[in-house]
Amino acid sequence: MDLKLTEEQEMLKTSVKDFIAAECPKSKVREMQEDRVGHSPELWKKMAALGWMGLLIPEKYEGMGLSFQDGMVVMEEMGRNILPGPFMSTFVATFAIVEAGSEAQKKEFLPKIARGEMKLSLADMEPNGKFGAGGVTLKAAPKGDGFVLNGAKMFVEMANVADYLVCPARTKEGANSEEGISLFLVDMKSPGILCEVVPTIAMDKLCEVKFENVSILHQALLGEKDRGGVALKNTLRKAALARCADSIGGMQACIDMTVAYMKERVQYERPIGAFQAIQHIVADTWIAMQTARYLAYEAIWLESGGQPADKEASMSKAYVNNAYKLVSKWGIRLHGGIGTSREHDVSLYYLRAKAADTAYGGADYHNELVADKIGLVK
Amino acid sequence: MDFSFTEEQKKRREEFYRVCAQLEKDKPHGFSGLESTYDTEAGFNYHLHCAREFAKRGWLSLSWPTEYGGTGNMMDRVLFAEARGYHDIPGVDVFGVQMLAPTLLACASEEIKREFLPMIASGEVQWCELWSEPNAGSDLADLASTAIRDGNDFIVNGQKIWTTGAHFAHWGFGVFKTAPQGKKHHNMSFILFDMKKPGVTIRPIKYMNDFHIYNEVFFDNLRVPAKIVGQENEGWAVVNVLAGFERSGIDEIMRMQRELENAVKYCNETKVDGIPLAKNPLVRNRLAQIAGEIEAARCLAYRVADLQNHNEMTLMDASAVKVFTSDVAERFASLMTDMLGPYGQVKLSRWAPMEGWWERMYQEHFVLSISMGTNEIQKNIMAWYGLSLPRMR
């Protein structure tokens, strides 16, 4: 057992932190949130030049071939600085291609992703708002040599700038919700696709994507027909952990900024951090962050070591969701009025925490999975 | 970042679990946790029985430096605590083995170490911690009891309170004013003495469930040889070292893990209106939440062990584990007694579900949140020393 980051991971962490602090200050975050598109091609290019799009892509496809754990070190730093744009969506969708893609698909897609020439998103949710395989109803009917898609996806992150979607669809009615799902790589330029940004709390460009008789070729099928449920589940588990890492970074930032302000803000002739009413709340938020951190680190370690653990991952996502909401709420409360203002950074985290809460599964959804895994009969 | 155990550690852990599972078979009916150790003769004898089994394997001195008979490895102690917690086995004297021994190793003279460490490792001697006084609780340094030097002896006078297990203790360690006129924090010594001497009077303070855990201890001109840990009049520094060795929490956490398994089994087997409790969505949600919290506590306890292995400051994380674990224990007890409805209040008897376990836990979780520095004191420590927030005067 050694719970420290490796030297390489420390270096990676520092380089990401320094880069984002310099290239994406909070003024830029606000600008991208308020912007209609929410994507900065210049920033994207600089990140691509550092190889980040290909962090976890194997070297033979021009990636850096790092471990899942290394990737999470990077995600944590991005979350600390609330990096907007299509990085998270591309990162997450890439998991599905690495796992389920054919050699031809990997050769075609992965190098382009690694070079930053292609942006992706995972279209896991639909208008029904359900998490996981149970929510997948989009129909993919056979047509000629390919398929035709009819239906809609919802809350698809940065689909407005994505070149391709990794899109789960139903190709067969199965005995359970995971059966009969196929994954498709859908070109966003296909005729019949209508994409619209949904206004959301974190202004993070979650989109509604409608499919009206969208024809796709057989080559767009990612993995085996009807058997995409497993790849979807694995991708969603990794996505949930990526979101956890992002949230842990966010909690750390909230606490750092709140503690600093508690030392600086003077009322009743003393820094307000001298009041125990405040000290105890700060300690509580730290406890929430640190328990969340090590719970998620364990799940990340399992995933990274090729022993993916559904139970630990679901425990982490459920716990981190609530911890981030709690920590960011107190971040605002302890700052007082200024904390509620659009101009203050702490409110950005509060909004991000709500977005993180619903991405890749809310606490109740994940706790139901945990209930199953600890052996409660269904 | 690596949470894995070496093959060697896995083997040792298996051995710890095997012996504890074996000892579980001798457990007196209704025995639970630290509290049962002190409530009855049978409980205390079971504790001594387990202590002997551990002592003969060298497990009471596990993480000590090799020259004092240990393996020198912190992780062994953690793995052993896991197994004991999971099977809810006593046998490790919290005061002698868990607190005093590492404090002696860190602060005591060679002479004191050679006198007391073998005694602790033998498992035959029970210790008590003479700490709080009626007017010195969280503010321990405000204590009033004295130990006044008379040649090579101390004459001890005053009163201690909340002394766990004093009625069974052979030896006591504590802080007493040895220079009553001296400056606060430089006027007390950390001393060791025999509790079975004339001049010591012990009066029970019954817990709310009528258990005998705590005591008041009165000293009336008790004469004892002067055995000091650290420097005379500088006992406060030793108190702070000892505070770092108060429970790591992994045993409590693993005890909850076992309780969770028992709760799942109970919910699967118990029907309400013909439907197993396990199918009730509220029960599923709340138990799953507790399961995640127990796992989080465990992971953070590993973090504390890892920091200790790297000889790094554990202050923030150790306090966090302590506070969090006690909060989870409280929530767990509350959830279970709610779930059992009116039966949640029934003591061990033919009417009690789960052997009345949760009726006890509903009361005993306070032992975790109040003792060893209340949760509120822990949060002060985190704020002042961990986060450098200003200390209010």
C-alpha cells in the first residue's frame, strides 16, 4: 500500500494546474459559459499540443498510453479550475472506442482524437431522464446495409461542437435493459440530426439531439450488434469516476478559497475564521472532501488495475455527488453575500456541483446499484 | 497510488482473521465491543483470554521496533485491528497496548521502556488512563490533582473521572500536577503507578444502560515510586504524543462492516406485510448510503496508516476519521432502530431482534464521539493546527 502519487503523477498534476491557471482563468470560464457555443478552439489547440486528448489512448494510436489513474490526476486538476469545453465529453466517449472499437475504427478515430482533430460526446441520456441502460429507447432499425435512427437524446454534453457521438440505441427488445443495446458512432453532420443547447444551471452546453430518419452505415456500429450494453456500462462507470475526480478537485478549490477568505475577512475586530461556528463548518467540509477523495481513489485504483468494481464506483459517485454539493454550498454560505454573486468564483463551483450530481448517475440511482451489490435481495 | 497488500501482508491478514474467528466462538452471549469488556467479570475474563492468545503470538507488540520484540511494521497493526474489529474481539488493551506502548517507545527512558514494555506485551496487565477531572474535561491542562515529590516517591492526591475500566486495572497512567505553582502546560508530569495500593478509591459511574464502564477515582495520600515518562513537569508534551495514538478507528470501521453484513442478512430474511425488508426502497437506499460511508471511512483510515508509514503528520486525517466514524456509527444505529420500529427499543431477550444489538448501539455510539477528544475538540484541532485558522482567546 502506498497512497501517494508517483513522481510522474505529481509532475503531470503540476503541469496541468499551471497550464489551466495561465490559459483558462475564471474570467475565461465565465466567458465560455456565457458564450453560445462554449468552446475555445485556441485553448483546445494548446491542450492538444500537450497531448492531453490522447492521455489514455494507446501509443500505437498516437496517444500517450497512460493509466486510468494518471487520467484521473488530470481530471482532478481540470475540476479544480472548472475547465469548460468538450474535454470531458471527448475523454469519456473515447473510453467506448478504446473498449469496443474494431481495429479499423480505432485506426480511424483514435489518432484524430489524440491530435485534437476530433471532438466527441457520449449520448447516454434521453428525454426520459433515466440513468444507465434502462433509459435507452432510441430506435435503430435495420435499413439496407445499415440502420436508421429515430428518436432523441438529451443532456448530451457539448454535442453542439462534437464531430461524432457515441450513441447507444436499441436494436432489439431484451429480457433486461442491458440487452439489445448497440453502440453507434454517429457523424453529427448526418442529415436528419437536429442539435440544440439546453439552458442549464452550469451553462455547460448540454444538448438535445433529435434524430429524424438518420441513416447510418453498418461501419458505424461500435462493437457487436445488440451487445453494446456491457461496453456502455463500462464506459459509464469510467465516466462516473472521471466526474468524481473532477468534483474532488472542485471541492479542494472551494475549501482553499473559503479558508483563505476566513483568515482575511474581519468582523467584530477579528478574522471571522476565529469563530468556532465557522471553524467547525470548515472542518466538516474538509472531512466531506477527504472521505470522498479516498473513497473515489480506491475505486479509481481498482479500475486502473483492471479490476473494475461496480460497487466501489457507485459508492463513490453517490457519495461524491452529495459531498460536492455540501462543500460548495458552505463555500457560498461562509463567504456571505459576495459568495452569491456571479463575479465570485465560489458560485461557479456550486453550479458545477449540481451539474456533476446528475452527470452519469445521481446518488439515488447509484445507491440502488450499491444496495444490489451489498446483497439486499431484489 | 496503490491500495493493495503484499502477498506477505495478505498471509498475515488471513492469520489474524483465522485466529479472531476462532476466538469469536468463545464469546459470552451478548458480548459487544469495548463496553462488554468492563461490565462483567465474564466479559473481562474473556478479554484476558483473548489477550493471552494474542500475546503468545506476539501480536500485542506487533508494530514495535524489533529490539523490543515487534516487527516494526505499522501495517501489521492495521491489519490486526481490522480482523479484531470485524469479529468484535477484545484482547487488546486500548490503554496499555494501543496508547501507552507507542508513547513509551516515543518518549520514555530506556529504563522505563525495559520495565513496562514486556509487561504490556504479556497481555496479563490491564491499564487505565487517568485523564479527565471534574473540572478539567476538554481543557485537560486545567487539571488540579497533584503528585508531589517526596524523595524517590510521589504523594498523589485528588480526583479523576470517566476512567474506563479502572475497576479492573492493575496499573494506571495519567497526568498530575507535579509543580502546582508552575506555568500552565509546564507544571504536570506523565506518571505510571500501581492501582492496587491503599489510597486509591474507585466508585462506578453507570452508563445510561446501567453498564459499568466508567469510574470516578479518588486519591488520598497515595504513595508510589516516581515513574515518569518524558521529563518531570513536562508531561503535557507526552499527552500530545499519546493523543496521536488514540484509536485509528479501523477496528470500529470493520465492526460496522460486519454489522452491515448482519443487517443485510436480517433484511433479506425478515418480512413485513409478506415482503422482505430488503425490497423496501427506503431501506435499500439508506443501507446503501451507510455502506458507502463505511467504505469511505475505511479508505481514509488506510490513508492515516499510509501517512504513519511515511512518518508524516496525520493530524487532519486522523481527526477526520475519528469524527466521521463516530458520525456514521450514530447514523447507522439511528437507521437500524428506526427500521426495527417498536422492536428497536428491546434489550437482549426473547423479543429482541438481532440480539438487542441496536438497542445497545443506539446508546454506545457516544463512546466514539465524546471520548478521546470530543468531535468538537477534533474540529478545533483541525481548524487551528491543520488549516491555520486563528485560535480564539
